[in-house]
Amino acid sequence: METVSEVKSHGGVQGVYRHASAETGTDMVFSVFVPAHAPGAKLPVLWYLSGLTCTHANVTEKGEFRAACAEAGIILVAPDTSPRGEGVPDDSEGAWDFGLGAGFYVDATTTPWSANYRMWSYVTAELPALVADQFPVDMDRQGITGHSMGGHGALTVALRHPGRFRSTSAFAPIVAPSQVPWGDKALSNYLGADRSAWRAHDSVALIEDGARLPELLVDIGDADPFFERELKPELLEQACADAGIPLTLRRQAGYDHSYYFISSFMADHVRWHAERLNR
Amino acid sequence: METVSEVKSHGGVQGVYRHASAETGTDMVFSVFVPAHAPGAKLPVLWYLSGLTCTHANVTEKGEFRAACAEAGIILVAPDTSPRGEGVPDDSEGAWDFGLGAGFYVDATTTPWSANYRMWSYVTAELPALVADQFPVDMDRQGITGHSMGGHGALTVALRHPGRFRSTSAFAPIVAPSQVPWGDKALSNYLGADRSAWRAHDSVALIEDGARLPELLVDIGDADPFFERELKPELLEQACADAGIPLTLRRQAGYDHSYYFISSFMADHVRWHAERLNR
């Protein structure tokens, strides 16, 4: 692991790191904020999975999480959203909703995507092992959150790893990719035409199939331009109601899909996770 | 005035606006955050002047001021740092410390700069008049701050407008441009070789020449790479001591010159201004 940069911020250290990923076959860059802490202390860790087009940098620069993480003593890790590099295949028309910047947190099973697009294994296994080895994290106190495609990632990762995360939340998540255009394009390309394979990467389907979370916090702006077509929070609401999962779904009046929305509620989410991670 | 964008954030509206500036002879872009407020209310306004290379966007995206401004009910205005456009002359070698992005908050008196580089009149007269006309600001309750070159701007503007600002602070300001390379390059080009003309744009010289502020808050990182060569806070410390200006100068251990530093202390500054603006 190579240190790209480390800068003091809010009493802690905001770092950016690069490593050669065995899963993606590429170099991967991620950011970690480590608050000030007592020597030898292990801190809870909050995973933040980013949305379409983003790298680690968007939330690192615009997420406004450091003040709250510093106060709560929580490490925040932000991975990239796809493999990158000259040899990595991309959408044939360079679209922003598939390929580079749009890994959708799956292990692709189709050609040519399967060689590099292994973001599921990357964020659930390879990167956590690296982070556990290199940073003062208490891996028994993990939370996960994310935005849009990364909200989809956070929910599916948490649903399929019962007990790993003490807390799960999301900002404007894609909750049912099988039922919306973004997900249809991504999953059909990465996983093939057999839609039964998609259910393992669809939060609503996972809940229908029996996956459970102890509770869930979701914020979404009611002025989000993707609300009706891509996000469909009512599908998550129905699935959670049917499954008895306590969901706090907040429709935030007037907010859109941007980091101006995310940053408005980031401190809220960090504190909500902190209550559960610092118990 | 044209609205470039308006986005809800932290309960208020983060806007970006464009207007044709009579002073610079160009279109100018600036950002304004207006917190939620009662209909008809007039809010205090905090001016934030940015540093070398910046536009309004740097602090707007990375400054982390909105939570604190929303809590205190303070409007924040962030102008650009120079005129821009195809007809605007730039540094002959495209250097980042002069010309575009580096107006130094002076009215240039030399050719070819004097036609467009009128940032002093822009930030002290033209833009305040526009803001007073277009936004719910209480112009009797103004504060000013800035970073680096913008810290220089904030200090010189406040020193030369006694009574206009109830509160003045700065992040890592250039306090004595006449005595450092950045300032020497900028002032000799914009104002000419006669150094006596520079004193009106040099905070330490202005204080030596009798300008006063009721008090002053300055933060600077002790790991700032420009600390010794360009910033020289000890010169401000000495001038304030000699003049009896109460200066709170905080050397922040381990911090650099970036927005990771600024954002760490932004809420502190906003609250400090709020105490004085909301009295």
C-alpha cells in the first residue's frame, strides 16, 4: 500500500492510498479519515460507498463527514466505484452509468467485464482485509453507508453479511436495480440475461428472499431528479414493512441528489452510526 | 444578475450567480449561501475572499461553512479572485500566482492590467451593492474573512473601511505583501514600481500607517508550506502589538495551507463572527 497523501484535518488525518488489487487486477485508490485517538486505540469504522461517476475524492472533498467522525471517534473509509486504467473495458459509448465509475458493487460474470469488475469481492473482502491490517480499526464495530449506486452497495453488502455491520444507512439509494433503468443496464451487462442472478444484488429482492437487517436509516430528497425513475424508495418501504425491518425513511423536502444534499445529512448519519458503534 | 444554480443545502439555499461587472468589464461569478430564515428577515453577511488559483467554487464545495452559517443564520458570499475571459490578460507564462485567479484585491494602475483587474472596487463597492439589492442581507451587520491572498484581501478591505465590518478574521493570510515574493510580483505588476502605492494594499503597512481594527482572529497551520516565505504571521503579530490591536493568532499544529485546514476551523470562525454579528 502506497500513501498518496496524508493531510491533517479536524484533528485527525485524511489520507489517500493506492494499492495493487488482486481482485480488480488494477491499482485501486481509496481514502481513509482517522480521527485523533489514544495510542494503541482501535476505532469503529464506517464504510462509505460512492455513487455513479464518483471516485473516493467526491465524498472526501465534499462529504463534510470529518467534523462528525472526529467528534465520534469513527474512521471513515471511501473506496473507488470501479476499476480504472487503460486496460479496463468501459461502456462502448463512454456513458457515465456503466463501466468506469459504475462498478455497481458486483463481481461481473460476463465477458469482457469479469476480468476487472470485481467490486463486490473488493469492497467485502480485499479492501477490508487491507484496512484491518493497515489502520487502527476495530473490525467488530463496523457500519456501512453509501449514496445512490453506493447506497445500493451498502444495503446489499449489509443484507448479505448478517452480523458484520452494527449499523446500515443510505443516502438516496438504488433499492431495486432489477426494476429500474440504471440497474437493468448494469446488471444485464455485468451478470448476464438470467435475472435470477440479479436477486443477490437487489436489496428489495434480497429482503423478499429472506435477508434481514436489524434496522435501517435512509434519507432521500424529494426534489431528487432520479426519485421516481431510478430510486423508488417506496419499493424499499414496502419490502421492509412486509419483512418487519424497522426502516426510518426520511423524504427531505427540497433536496436533490448532489453532495449539497448528502453533506446536509452526513453528520446526522455519522451520529446515528456512532450511537450504534460506540455502544 | 443571472442564476447559475440554486441548490438546497443545510436547510438553506446555496446559489451561484453571474453578472456583467462594470468594474472588471467581464462577467463575474459568485456564490451566496442563504440560510433558512423568517419571511422578510434580513440576515448578517459574512464575506469570504478566496486565495490564489481559486474561484467561488473552492470554498463553496470544500469550505464546510454551511452547517455553521445555517445554525447562526448568517449569509456567506464568496466572490471570484480575478476577472476571467478570453480578452483578459494573464501572466505571460501562465503562472498561478499572478493574473487569472490572482487579482490580489487591488485596482491595477498599469497597462495591460488596469482595464480588467479592478478587484478592489469589485469586492468593496460593486458586488456589495448587488448583494444588498438582491439578497436578504442586513448591511449593518457585515463580517469579512478570507484565505491566503483572500486573507490579505479581507484584512486590507477591513482596515480601509473602518466601521463597515463588525468582525474580521483570516485563514493563513498574506499579511505583508510588500515584503514577500507573491506580493512583490503582484503589486509591482498591478501597481507599478513605486512601492509607496503598495502600502494601501499591505496590512502591516496599513497598521503602521495608522489603520486600526477593534480585534482580529487569525488561524495558520504550522505545517503550512508558505508559512515562512509568504505568510510571515510574526509581522502581523508585531504590527498589532505595536498598534494595540487585539490579535488572536493561533498557530495550528500540523495543519497545511489547504481546504483540509480551512474546513477544520471554518465553523470556529463562523461562530466567532456570529457572536459579533448577532449581538
